[in-house]
Amino acid sequence: MPDTTLTPYENLQFSPLADGSPVRVSLLWGNPETGPAAVMVRFPEGYREPWHSHTSTYHAVVVKGTFRSLSPEGGPQSERVLGPGGTMVQPGGVTHAEVNAGAGDALAVVVFDGPIDFVMAE
């Protein structure tokens, strides 16, 4: 049986999502190479991701701030802004982009059901 682990937010180890990226992530549990895995993601104010997809489906809960999830087709989800407690499910293989739609940093807990990857859209 694994030991109980308690980690205050202040002790989370955040690192850049990728070289030069302003998005910071902290691994909460799991193995990002094989999945499943969970991360805390921190988006700086005003940041908009490039169009991309993930191989695995993810489930996210907004912890702080406001997120908008965009789809290339427009769609009704592009008009929704989620605040703290809001949830989203993004199926694997679906092109999208997230935007920090509010003031200050935005935080979300994101749980991937498989490996964590970031596939740039063509």
C-alpha cells in the first residue's frame, strides 16, 4: 500500500511545458510518458496556446482564473468561459487551443488517461 503524500501548493515544482514556453506544469502523479498522469498547469495572463491535439483524452478542472477552450471550427464550446470548479473533457486527437481569458495566472488540474503529449496542428 502506498504512503499518504500531502504537498502544499507552495511546494509544487513547476517547470516550463517546453523550451521557451511561458506555460508551467507540475507533475502531480503518474508517468507522463506512459500515462495515466495528472499535472497542475499554470497559464500566464493573456496566454493563448497554438492549435494542437493530444493522443490521450484528458479531464480538467479549473482551480483558479478563467479558461476558454477554442476549436478550429468555432463551435459552441469556443464561446464558453470556465471559472474555478468548471470542468472539461478533451477527447484525444481533437484539435483545440486553450486561452487564459481572465486577469492573472490561470490554474487547472489536468488528468490524462494515457501518455502526455502535445501534437502541433498542421
